[in-house]
Amino acid sequence: MPSVNPKAHLTAKNVTSNPLRKWDKKLRNATTEAQKKKAEAMLRALRPHPPKAKAVKETDEDVFNAAQKYNKQHFKDKQDKETKDKAEKKRSLEKGRLRTKVTNDKKVKQEQESENLAHQRLEYDKQGLKKQKVLNNMKEHEAKLKVDKYEELNQLHGLIMKELNGNKKKTKKTYNKMIKEQAQMIEFAIQGYMDEHKVDYEEASNKFYLQMREPRQTKGPEPLRLLNNCARM
């Protein structure tokens, strides 16, 4: 009767027929660097490698389509850039026109202000000259009144002195004020005659004084009467 080795039965049971599992187990149980490297090398050799992807052969149609796609994208990018450049140029031109308009408006405004100021100065000078001329005319009227209406003015002075109880200072002040008022009224009457009859100052002045000296022999409004002011004292 043949003998049976119990260890042989155990060994056969524990030994795997799968090389991958075998060398994987050897790798786990490796105690030296050499054993580990050998197990790793065997595992690399036994493991199936992934299939290599087949290189797709590019056809002429593929090349054409790719080129067409590139050209379309390139054309679109070019159009977008041109549109952006035009918009930027338009904004720049608008800003330039706005700056020019603001500068021109400012310049026109400054010129207008300078012109207005010059006109105002001219008018002021004219008014100043006119006012001075009126004052000079009034002084001439006062001088003529004191000559032409000497007696009436003496009477007027006496009446004022009487009304003010002999106060010479107040009498002189009131008398001079009334003379100035009469001179102003004469000047206004002459100016009014000039405007109404469209004549110069000299003609209007001569007409007024002629009427004042000879009121009954001349036509027109009655001349001013100095003594009427006494009633307003």
C-alpha cells in the first residue's frame, strides 16, 4: 500500500495556479530588496497592458474642415477686433469733439464777457460824460437865472429869510437848493423839447430862454416860474 505524504496534500492545496496572485503574494511576503524587485518585475510582465489606441488617419476632408473652422474663428476674432477698434475710435472722436466744443464755448463766452465789459465801460463813460454835461448845463442855468431873474430871486431870498426867522445859514441852504431845483427843471424842459421837436440842445435852449423872457410873444408851454416854489416851503 503506497504511503501518503500529508504535507504534500497541504502544499498542493495552498499553492495557487494564478501567477498574478502568486507573485502578488510573493511581493507582500518579500523580506529582501531582491525578492521585492523580482516580484514587481514578474507582476509587470504578467499584468495585461491596455490596448494602444489606434491612430486615426486624418483625411483630406478632416483637414479641410479643421482649416475652415480655424478660418471662421479667425475671421470672427478679426471682426470683433475691428468692431471694438471702431467703437474706441468713435468714442475718442466724440471726446475730441466734446473737448473742442467746450474749449470753443469757453472762448466764445470769455470773448462775449470781455465785449460786454467793454460795452458796459463805454456806456458807463458815456453816462458819466452825459451826467457831467447835465451838471455843467445846470450850473449855466443857475448863472443865467441869477442874471435874468435877479429881482425875483431877491424877493425869493427875502421870503425864505422871513419864513426861517432870519436864520442866515438855513436861508442860504434852502435858497441854493431851490436854485438847483429850478436849474434842474430847466434842463429837463430843454431835454424834453429836444426829444419832442428833434432839434439840438442849443436850439432847444434858445427856444426855452426866449419863451422864459418873453412868454407872451412865443408859442408853447408857459415857462417855469421861480416864485411858485415859495408855496411849497
